[in-house]
Amino acid sequence: MTLEEAIKTAIAYETKIQKLYREAQQLVVDPVGKSVFQALADDEQNHVAYLKDRLEQWQKTGRISAEALQTTIPKKEVISRGVNKLSSRMAREDRNDEKQMLSKALSVEVETSKFYEQMVSEMQAEGRQMFARFLEIEAGHITIVQAQLDYISQTGYWFDFKEFDMEEL
């Protein structure tokens, strides 16, 4: 795959997940869920804009600059510090629509991450560096989506930490 094809494919992935997050934001009624989907959708929109800029740069000059790709999503450690505040505000009522959207989002995020992983292994220096940053950011997205899904599904896990053990109950 050429770098141009890879960037175009990445734009398609990022557009797909951004659309899913916008739909989810409209679907869910929980304010925390809306906020999570809003933040993720905004981050994905930034990714699309960044990739389109890199594509245009590549088409004009045959090179891309590896300008830092920013994210609005905090690092896993920062998210973990906010867990207690968030869990006290989240209701555990039936939220099947949100669960379905989160499941879809998780699937697409994992698929997107696999694509970026492949690009990191196949691309030359410029592309590898750019896609490595995307891979890092998508890992954060997966963490957030999985944590939200675990919590509302009451699996007993929250950010990879066991909340309770069914055998202890």
C-alpha cells in the first residue's frame, strides 16, 4: 500500500468512527454518555482534518511533515483518577442503546487500531511516525470505550480493575 492509499484508508476509518460517535451522541440520553461520545467524535474529527491536511501535503510535495497530532482524550492515568467522580454520577439503569453503540464503537476502534498497527509495520519513516501516533491515540479511545461499556454492562470491571467478584457475593 502506498502512503497516499494508506492516508485515504485512514480517512475512511476515522470518518466511519466519527459518524458512529455522532449517532451515539444523539441516541443516548445519559449526560455522561453524551459527553463521552462528544469528546470521542470531536477527537475523530480532528484526526480526519489532520489526515486530509497530510494527504494534501503529500499530493503537492511528495512528502509529509510529522507535525504533532493532538488529542482531546486524556491519558489512561488521568482517566483513572476521574473514575470515582464519574462512577458516583453514572446511573446503572437499562442503557441498551448505549451498550449497542459502545459495542459497535469498540469493534470499529479495534479494527482501526489493527490498520494503524499494520501501517506502522509496513510504512517508511514518515508514514510510520504518523501512524504510530494514531495507534497510540486509538489505544486511548479503546480504553475509554471499553471502560464505559464495562461499567454500564456491570461486568464487575472498570478500567481493567475488578470492582467485585460474583463468588464473594
